[in-house]
Amino acid sequence: MSEILRHDVPASLVVFLVALPLSLGIAYACGAPLMAGLIAAIVGGVVAGVLGGAPMQVTGPAAGLVVVVAGLIDQFGWAMTCVITIGAGVLQIVFGLTRVARGALAVAPVVVHAMLAGIGVTIALQQLHVLLGGSPKTSAWQNIRTLPDDISALRWPELAIGVLVIAVLLLWPKLPPRLRVIPGPMVAIVAATVAALALHLSVQRVSLSGSLLDAIGLPALPATAPDGAPWRTEYGAIALGMLTVALIASVESLLSAVGVDKLHTGPRTDLDRELIGQGGANMVSGALGGLPVTGVIIRGSANVAAGAITRGSAILHGVWILLFAVVAPGLIELVPTAALAGLLIVIGMQLVKLAHMRLARRTGDFVVYLATMLGVVFLNLLEGVAIGLGISIALLLWRVMRAQMRVRPAGVGAADWEVELDGTLSFLSLPRLSKQLAEIPPDARVTLTMNADYIDHAISEAIADFKRAHEATGGTVMVIESTHAKLHHAHAAPPQRHFMSRALGFAPWRSWLPWEGYDGGSVLDGIGEYNQRAAAALHPLIRDPSAIKDPDALFLTCTDSRVMPNVITASGPGDLFTVRNVGNLVAVDDESLSAALDFAVRTLGVSSLVVCGHSSCGAMNELLSLSEDSGTPMSHWLAHGRDSLDAYRGGHPGQLDAAARGFAAPDQLGVVNVAVQVRRLRSHPLLAESVAQGRIEVLGVYFDVATAHVYEVDADGITEDRLPSPARSRAATEDR
């Protein structure tokens, strides 16, 4: 109890000061009795505070429902709007009991943000006329069209009061915290009221039309609707109104509850219970003649910031509003309506957040945001949200169903072509796929790699037709399917979506990171991807270190990141003992390499040593232009490659083999360098005896980055005796 007194009572007073002017302003914007706003604030605080599942959330009338409630009052009148509020509360309780609360969070956030922005723009357009001394019109277009008339006939006292409120609200957050003990809305309303009284300004003031007790109670329904039609002819529209209020109030309350949860470390929200609490509050509020209520992020965040620790603060804030409405209603009638208009303009514009616009633009959803906002402003809330959801669903389908395709020549020759298909492959992709496949020459050797999570019959048939037609013209097509979704599945059963497993270690970070140009913590992103998708698969292979064979080979290769020893040797844990240095050089005086050789031969007992070079090697480029040791660490290290450079310039067989394959000069040197390092490794003092006795074999290989093919290199140059060429590999695959 002492904790509640020490924390929740002061916090409840802060929330009371925030909620009082907001409740009056929202009721005024809806065109409802002003006491209806106070009744809603009281009921929201007490009933939702007791029954709800969000301990720190504060419930009351919300700006997000202004447009809907104003439309209901205009269509059905105030009495039937109260009945609609009761019906919406019943629906919310049903939502909570059926445990569908989390389903409301499935609404695209960009649609919710745009909906609130549209509501904010609508409120600001309406209240701008009040600020100028006029009256709001029934539609946004009329408010825009008649704005010049109200500007020409503006009333300076109302404008001055409204501008004062706006200025206070904008400047208040910039003051030091110790000066912001009282919330800005209360300060702004009190300052405007005092200024109007002190200057004896002739301004329109708030009219309560009776006390709180007079306002409580469901007004008697007239015999007919406002348009003179019997109520039974309006049942469909009334039901739609109940559903609309229930859905919007539920979504806003749940999103607000989730947002408030992020601001504190206390108990988390029970979303289903929160819906039941919100529904109970709406039933009571409607029955007593109050506005619909929702959880409100402004009040909830103020509650947390003020130090509340239990739901007692939200309940007490409703009690303080009740006492104020009973004891001091006369003070409310001193408030100028222009002051409430200024408050509502600021509230409305605060719903239009630049951060949400920037996020929508960055994530490619700006068209959804803009369409939803404009739909809410110029049509109505339901149609605007429907437009936004429709566009977002269409955009989602386009993104999900749009497969990634790449068709390009492979290597230096035009005879080999690569086709890469990634993602969801459906009939929607057929036009683009057909167009790209038509670019391939008739006699090309095609490697078609598929990494798909879904393949339908149309795609399967199109690829089969392409393969058949292409091979009929003298070309070849090799299909590689790297995921569980296979072409033949589409002919055997209805297509199903399969988990698309990207082979980790093949795709560079930039090809799969969240967005283009992403530059945040790539190593950590890669580790996270490994922990999430590959650690479980690797663990059974390495959990028992004693069960893993000792490495059978030492693999000496370059430091270039494109050389992946485990990938190009199809090896796994325990197969390779890998050593890297710049240019894959064997330096007898390199203690690091000597230690690795000693450990590999004497301790691990490896049976083979492999030197692996690669194309497009920066070290070979440097070595070609190296005239003398310039004193830099790089030039000093590359001096170990002078034998390779001399052999290359002397017409080494490896240089001739590489030149015959169309390799550029640095790549020719790379092949020669492997041959020279193989010869040097065979005569290394730590290996010479084992090599001579046949206990260790020294091999050379060369990885051509452009074609991803690995060649065998011996001391005399490239040999194809044991490694299949790309053509033979393709033929062997097709024979299988």
C-alpha cells in the first residue's frame, strides 16, 4: 500500500492533468456533448483499469476514433451512437473470450500508421476553421475549399488564443525537465483561459449543457432515425458501425499496450484480457452516455514516465476526473473553444509522424502509406483502410511471388551460360522467365541452378519445354536443384511451399542481408545466420571431437576470401588442416608455415599436402609489377615468389597451358606459381624424406573464380588426369 501511495498517486495526478483537456478536446472534435468525453475518461480509467490486462495502460477517449464517431453522430445521432458503443464493447469482449487478440496485431503497421495520420490530418483541417472563428465542415474537401473564406473573415481573438495554445504545446517539451512538472496540455489550456479572462476577449467558450449527473444515462432513442426512416432500415449500417468501432478500438488498444510494455520492465500485457477490459469499459461508457474508449499511448507513456508501478494509477486518474467534473464544472465552461481547437490541431499533427513516413519509404511501403492516408482524409476511414490493406496485400504478393532470376554467360567464352532461379517460382514468373531464356544462344551449354521454395506445374513445364527445345538445336542443359522443391514434384501432386535452405558459406553477406547497401555488422549477421540455420546441423558432426578423424591433408592457399577450401574440396569437419598466406607461397624461412608443416606431418600424420592458387589474385598482380624490394612488408613477402616470376617469364609449361585456356597474364602467373610452390614444398627440409619415401603426396590445384572450376596442377603445369573438366562433368551428370 505504501508503494501505491508513494508512486501511483503522484503518477495518477499527472495522467489526470494530461487526460482532462484531451478528453474535452476529443469530445468537442466529435461533435458529442463535452461531458461525454469526461464520462468516457472516468469509465476508461476505472473499468478498463480494473478489468484490463495491461497494467500500465491508461484508457479513455482517443483521437483515433474521432472521424468514425463524428460520422456516426452525423448519421445516427448521439443516442444511437451510444448504443453502437455498447455493441462495440460486446464485440470486443467476444474477441477477448475467443482469444483472437494477437490476430489484430497482424494488420500491417504501415496501414495503422497511415490511418492515424489520415485521422490527424482530418482533425487538423476541421479545427483550423474553429481556430479562425468559423465552423468545421463535413468533409476534408469542403474544409479545404472553404478555408479561404474563413481566412478572409477570421476572428483575431480566437486565432490569438489558439496560437497561444499551439505555441505552449510546441515549446513545452523543449524546457528543462524540472520546469515540466505539469503536463503541457494542461498548462496550455489554463494559460489560454487566463489570457482570455484577463484581456476580456470576446471568444466562444465551452458549454456543458448541465452537470455530470445530468449527462449520465443513455438518452432515449427517437422513434425514427435522423433521416426520418424507421430504425429497422438502418440495422445493417448500425451493425457495420459497431464492427468498425470494435475493430479500430481493439487494434489501437493492443498496439498501444504493446508500445507501453516497451517503456517499462514490469508485468507484460495479457492481450486477450485487455480486450475484455476494453469491451467492458465501452459497454459501461455507452450505457452512461460516454464516448467510445481505447488504450491511449500518450496517457500510457505519461503514466510510466511519472513513475507508476501498478494499475492503481490508471484507476485513480479516473477518480480524479470524476471529482473534478462533479465539484468544479464551472471552471470547464471558462475554457475558450479556440483553445481546444489549438490543442486538437497539435494532437492531430502529432499523429502524422515523419519517422513513419521515412520508414515506409525505406521499406518500400510509401505507396501504401500515402494511399491509406489520402483515402482516410478524402473518402472515409473504412474505405481508406480497405484501400491500404488491398495495396499492401497486392504488394506482398508481388514481393513473395517475384522470383529472382539471373541469366548470363559463364567465364570468358560465350559457349557456357548460367541460369540462376531463386525464390517462389509460379506462373506469375513465366513472362519474365521466357524473355530471359530467349537470350541464350541456341548451341550454348546451359547450367540452370534452382534454389526455390515453391515450384508450380507451369514453371516445371516451361523449363522442360526449354530444355527439350534447346537440346534439339545442339545445346545442352544441366539442371541443378538445391532445395526440397523439385521440378518433378509439380507433376505428381499439388505444389507445396518448402523451406528454402540457402547453402550457408556460398552466398556472400551482401546478397542476403536485409536491404541493399546494408553495412551494419556483417560478421555478426553471418554468425547469427549460422547460429539460427546451421549450428544444429553441424553439431552432430562435431559434438564428439574424438570421433572426428584427424585431418588427412594440409591445404595451403591464398588469403583471398573467394577461396573456400571446404567448399571446393567438398570436405567437412576434421578433413583439412588449412594454412593461408598472401599468394600461397612456400617460404623456407617462414616460421609460421614451418610450424604448421611440422605439426601436420609429425603430429597429425597427414598423407597429402595441397597448394591451391586462384585466378584474379592480387598478389600475382603485385608480383608481375614487382621490380625490387621497396621495403614494404608486402614487397618483402612477395620476394619469395621471384622464382615463380622467373619461371613464368622463361616460358614455363604451366604458363603455356594457362595461355591456351585464355587465361590473362596474372592468372597464367598464378598457375606457374602453384607449380613452383609444389616443387618447392616437395624439397622442403621438413618434407623431403617423407615425399621421397612415398608417405606424403604433394599436390597442386588452381581455382578459376570466373567459372568456379578447379584444375589440377603438377610441377609441370595443368593436368586433367584426375580432375574432370567442366565439359566432362556436365556430360557425366547428364549420363546419370
